[in-house]
Amino acid sequence: MYLHHLPHVTQFCDVSSHQVSPPTKHNALCSHRSAWSVILEHEDFLSGSNPGGEATKDVTPSFNYVRPVPPRYVIVVEDTAIMNVQKRWEFLRKAVRKLLVYDVPAGSMVGVVKFDQTARTKLPLEMLPSTLNDRQRLATASMPRNPSNVAQSQKCILCGLEEAAKLLEDNGNSAAGGVILLITSGSPLPLTPYDVKQMGAVVTQRGVRVVPILYPVTSRNPKPSPGVETLAQLSGTQSFAVLDEGIGSDSKVSMMVALMDSLYAALGLFIHDAKQLPLMVHKQEYPGGIISISQGTFNIDETLGGEVKFALTYYDLGHVGNTVNLIDPNGQGVKTLHSLEEDSDVNTIFITLRDAMPGDWMYRVENKADSHQSLYMRVWATPRVPNDTMSSTTTSNAISLTAWTSNSISPINISDIENPVVVYAKVWWGGSPVVGARVEASLQRIGINNTGSRYAPHNFLLYDNGNGDSDITRHDGVYSRYLPPLEAPDARYTLTVSLSDNSAMAQIILPSRQFIEPPRRLYTSTHTHYTGQVGVAGIGAQYTRTHAYNPVWPRCCGSVVPYATTRPTGQLSRTVTVGLIDLIGGERSLSHIPPSRIGNLRAVINAPARQITFYWTAPGDQRDHGTAMRYEVTFSRDAANTGQGRGERATEWSSPNTVGTESSHTVRWGRHDGVYYVAIRAVSRLEVEGPWSNTAEVFMPHPPTTTENIRGSTLGGAVSGSVSELGVTTPQPASLSTRNILAIVGAGCGILVVILIMAVYYLVVVTRRRRQKQEKKTIDVLEPATTTPGACDADSETDSITKPPPPADAAPAGEGEMPGKRAMSPIQSWPASTLLAEHEKRHPHDVTDGEGGELTLHQPDLGVPYMPPTHQVTPHPFFYHTPNGHYIEDNLPMDSGSMISTQPSESLHMYKVDSSATDYSQPPSSSAVASTPVSWEAGRRPGPTKVPPPTPPKPTLSAHLTMGGVAATSHGQERKRRNVTQV
């Protein structure tokens, strides 16, 4: 159904041919259903009625010609005893008189009918003259001075309607198109189905439009009930109500003013030309008994001022003092000598101004009203004359305000989520929309509260933001919003709408032919462009059918009206009365009402930064009232599934803003495998989920292979604010079912049990191994280790007795060792054969007698003749490592003899170590000792010449002398031999 006026759109699509992907207005409003799917849901096609393709049905078109006739109005007035109470009948006569004399345009046909048990014509259908005197004459003859005494219960509303229909059909005319203004106190009892059927026949069969006006509503808190309001629903009009405000035998003037305004609003349902029916720009009540001077201001904008009528309505002429002044925008007082008019028949003082200066006007009135009465100030104005030197306008159009609701069915169930009601207000200047204005609706409950005062009104703003739910298109001059979910008893309300310039923010969209550059072509060059014009009265822009996003003209979802030129409205003020609204269902809980639907979701792609910014209008918590709690976002490759919430979910979305404000969120998109569709919905604070939005189509190309500088890139939209790293980039799975949750919990518990068992096993094994190691260490300490013949000590290679001594710069004992080297134990052990061979090598000669004699060892018999040395052998210093980390020098002669041990023999002498040898913290440098070549006797193989290795720790002297089990004696001169075992 989108752009159905194009020449190549020739048929409606069905399920097989409908394209669910394009972000058209049809897809956005109809949830991606085809046109035929929506059409077949209408009552005209339900149950197979009106099937298509019926060849026998005559489809020849027929035409009915109509000729214009003057507007016809018949005022039907109830004349029963209920009107004879207090000032009700007097106020009714004055209100009807004002309607006939001042409100109904000249040239209209007007008649008056009154009814009680029967109906009678008081004023035949007659054209209303243009002169004031003639109009006053008709008004005087139309209404009797006193009502009848017929009881209210005996009235016949149907009789009054039948008489009015006959009046419209006089002279062979048709009643169709005629208007009946029905003023009645309503039915004392609810209408029966028969009554509704009979009265409905007047409306449906004769084509008459009926506007019921309930006067007076005598209940302090009237409840909605089926009555004459049904006639308004059948004829597509509105109904109005006036609350009875009597005080003793008197009535408040507010009743008369409310009835006058209701009749004026009823005319406004059929007269939309401000030149014929002036626009109300100001209304204010000033209670009496408070201050002596009542003053206020009203504004005349640049589109108005042709004729301005200031009206001061009073209860009694004595309530108005001598001061009634008007002050123009320049601060000059207006002379009212020839413009002031007093009409006591309508209790009003009029001041009429021609070609009024635009701007803020001020009035000052001396208020002498009683404390229970008031003075009312109202101002009407007609459009300014074209080409006026005081105005920049070139047409006679005025900025008009029209308001209505989406459902005229009464009563309205406020708790019904399937059929919510929307309030609309259209603000236009001729054929141009007015954008940026402040439009406010007000629900005034009819009745009196416990304190005897009126109920406080409930005010709410209307928006022209194109959010897709309640307001369909942005910048079309139509402001809308859902009725608020009022938690209150069933009651009747009067709905009014006011307009202001929103602190000079209101703008008029001017017609423009400026060509807007279309987006780049997405199809082949052989495709035929369609170039057309959209909008009303030339408003719009030429375009070509492409699917790319154009920031100059963002046609996503058909939710924005383009414009290029505007001008300010200046100061602006309007007020209209929509009518009576019956609300029920507020006594129940309204927690089930969901947030409104987001209908203008759109995406702007920043390919270099791999980011996508989403834009939408914030919904409410309950429809479009309040602030929602959070958002849910889903996306998939299928548009239809996404529109129904089936897809992957994204988290870390921004929190909802105030309802009606523009919102945005930027994500890093990591999917490059095709086109995705994204949808969003709001969740209320009571966890009620709203409907899914329209789908936004996104495609992110693969990142380039080369590195690009994307700093500050704004391609496709500026990147600002927080960027969601998770968002859509890392999709989260949908909510887990109870079965999946139990499976996950069970698996987790199983893993924990396995870990616990392994931990217990580990503790048991480690404890056992530690105990075994401790026991082994204890055994090693208590039992000395034995060397198995043929076995090799683990330290024999690293800690050999032949290991050279540490260098001079080695770290002293007790300090840290070098990494990678194992510290030497203070106590080491070697096999006895190794000790003996080392001993023989170092002491090859016997020891001489005496303390200072030379120690001589027995030469082993190696099978070769003994050859004495040819030179004196210099004693080689031998260092012993002590347990305290020091070294003891022992100068013993070095023997080059055989390292082969012999059998035990007594020829092995005992030697004595000098106990007075020097104690060093570290061995002296080897360079300080003169190295003497060691040689064998003649015939022997020369032994190797090498630096003595580091010596193992040397036992104490007593321990050394007791090795082998032989105690040391003081007779050092005694020479004895010890075998290998003894050593």
C-alpha cells in the first residue's frame, strides 16, 4: 500500500508476493503483513463475504450527482419541568440567542423545535439574515420565555428528532446532510434497544447528523450510561455536557458560559473556515470577591486580526464596574466609544476591533462580582485581510486548530489494551503544517469533589514526532497521543485542546519546489525512474524510488514529511473543545498496560569505524505516558522473524529517556555475513513487555585489508557518546528454559563433586608420601649409609677428594652460592681405597724419627725397581675444609707414587698432622706456592702434573687420628703401619 499512486502499482500484494523487508509505512503499521491479509480481516470480507472474481455480479459503476445547498441547522430543545429550576431555562434562552445572533454564519438555514410529550416547531427553517437587528428578531421569536411543567419522565426525545427531520425535508428537500443540535437533560433511564433503534433510524436512514448536548447534568458525579450519546456515535459527531452548578435558587454563570461554548464547539464540527466561524484565542475566568481589578493578556498572531471580538460575560450587569479598557501591543489604550456593545439578552459586553495590530494585548476590567459568581473574558478573531501592511502574510488563511479522537464509541474502556484511544490535534496554516508548536490536551472530570469544588484537570502534551505508535508521521502538523491510563472511578470528562507557539519554536512549513538530490542509484542504468510530487498544496519534494538512507530526506518508514523552508508563527494561542468522553475501567488495576510501540527505529552505519547508530523516539511506561524501565533488542537475518521478536538478543542497551524524546545508541557491529534486521521494544517498570518495533535493516561490509585512519570519522552519522562493546556485536542467547537451567545446575554440581573427590584424594596421597619421606629421613640419620661394592657414589664425580680447591675469589662459607652450582656439604665420605691411594700419593716417603723428622711412607711394591728422586720435593700445601666454613693448611710432601692400594701391612706409618697449621677463611692463592715437577724414579711412567683439587671437609684432629678404630697417641715418633681397612 506504500506509494499506491505510482503508475506501475496495479494490484495488491498477497502473502506470496509481499516484500517484508522494505522499511515502508505499510510494513511498519501492519507488522509486515501483506495488503490482502489486512483487507481480508475487514468485516466486509469476513466469513467469505464479497468474494473476488464473481463473474455474475454487476459491477457497472453508478454516479449520484449532488448540488450544493446552504448549511441547515435545527436546534431541538427540551421543554420540561427540569428546565424550570433555578436559572436553567434563562441560561438556555441566552445561549441559543447568542448562537443565532452572533455565531451561526449568515446565509445558513436555521430552525428551532421544542419538545416535551410532543414536539412543536418554534422557528421554521429560515435563512439567517446578515443584519444584527434581523437576527435578534429571529432569536427572540425562537424561544419561549418560560418552560412547560411537563415532567421530565414524560418527554419524548424521538418526537423531537422526527419533527426536526421533517423540518429538514420541507419543500421537497432531503434531510441528508442536515445538522440537529439536540439540547436535553438526557434520559432519566438508560435507553432500551428499541429506543436506540428508533432514534438510530432517523440518523442512519435519513443521513442526519446529530450533536447531543446534555444540559444540565444534575448528578454530582455522573456515571457513563447509554443514552442520547449513542446518536453521536451513529452519525460520527461528538457529544457535549454541561454540569449543573446551582446555588440555592440561583445558578452560577459558569453554566451559561459552558453551554454557549458547547454550542459554539458543535458548530465547529461542521464549519472549518475561520472567516465564517472566528477562532477562539483566549478564555479566562475571574472569580468575584477577590480583587477589584481583573486584568490579563491575549495574543493576536500575524495570521489573525481581520476582526477581533473581545467578550465580557457576567451574571448581572452590576457585577461589571465602569472600567473596561483594552491596551494595544504598543501600550496605547483603545478608544471604545464606537466599538463597545452591550447585549443584556446574552449578558455580554462586546468590543469589536477591525484590523487589529498583531502582538500581545492587555485588558483591565473592574470586577464587582459576588464571591460565588465570576466574570468570563473570551476573545475570538478572524483571519487578517491579505496584503495587509502590518502582516507578512499573502493569504487570508489563519492558523487553525482542530481536535478529535480515534474512537467515538462511548464509553471508552481505559484498561482495554486491544483498542486504545488516541487524541489528535491538527495545526495547519491553510495547506501548510505547523511544526514545533506546544499542543496540550486537558481532561476535566464533570462533577464536584468532596470539598464542593471542581476536580483538578489532567493535562498532557501531544506530539508530532512520528514515533509510529499514536503519531504516525513526523512534521505533518498532526499532534497525537494516547489517552492517559487514569486510575479513577468511572466518570465523564470534557476534553479540550489548547495551542501555543512553544516559546517562539513553532514554525510554518512553506511550499517549496527546491529539488533535493536523490540518493545514489542502487539499480541498473536501464531502470526507468519515477519522478513525482508528494505532499499537499505543493509541499514536499521530488524524489526517485531508492532504498538508501538520505539524511536530507530521511524517508525511513514513511514517518517524516520533508521540508526546506519555514517561517516562525510568532506568538500563537488557540483553544477548542473536543467534547464529552466517558471513561470506564479505571477502578481496576492498570498494571497490565504495556509500553507503546516504537515505530520509527532507523539505523545509520559508520563503516570505517564498524559502528551502527540506532535512532528512535522514546516510548512510555504505560503506552506513551511515563518512562519505561529498559529495552530489549533482537536481530536476525529474517525480517519477519525479527519483527516478531525471534532472533538473537543484544544487551547493554541505553536506558529509556523521557517519553517523546529522541533517543540513540551506538554499537560496534561485528557481523559481516549479510543483511540483518534489528527490532526493539520497551519493558515497563512492572515488567510488562511492549510490542516489537519496526525492523531496521543493517549491513556492515567487511573491514578493509589495509589499515585506515578512522579517527574522527563521521561517515554515515556522527559517532558520539558511549559505544556498546557487547550490544549487538556479542549476541546473547535467548532466555533459558527451566529444563536448560536445571541441566546447567546439575552439570555444575557434578563438576563440583568431582573436584571435591580429587582434592580429597590428593590430600590423602600427599600426606602419605610426606609421612614416608619423613620416615626414610629418620632411618638415614639413625643408620649410616653403606657403599655397595661396585657401586658408584652419587657425589664421587662432583665432590671427589681430588677436586681442586676453590679459587681465591670464591664466596666465603655461609654466603650465597652461585646459581647452578650445588653447595658442598660440610661432611663427605669416600671409599677406603680412594683415601688410601690419595694418602700414598701425597706421602710417598717414610717419616723420620723425631718431632722435626721427615715423614717417610713405605713404597708399595709395584714390580719395578725403586728409583729415588733426583731432587728435593717441596711440600705441597694441602687444605682441609672445616665444618665452620674455613680451611686449614697442612704442608705435606706430595707423592707421585702409585694410587693402587696394597694389602694391609704394618709398614704403613701413622703420620701426625700439625695442629698449629694456619686457619684460613678461604684457601690462599695457588700462585703463592711454587709448583715443583713431580717425577717417578727411573723406569716409571711419569705421573700427571695438576693443581690439587679442592679438599673435602677435614675431620677434627682427634677424629682423624681415630679413623680405622686406632686411637691416636702422643708418641708421634713411633712409626707404625696401617692397612687399608684401618685407614
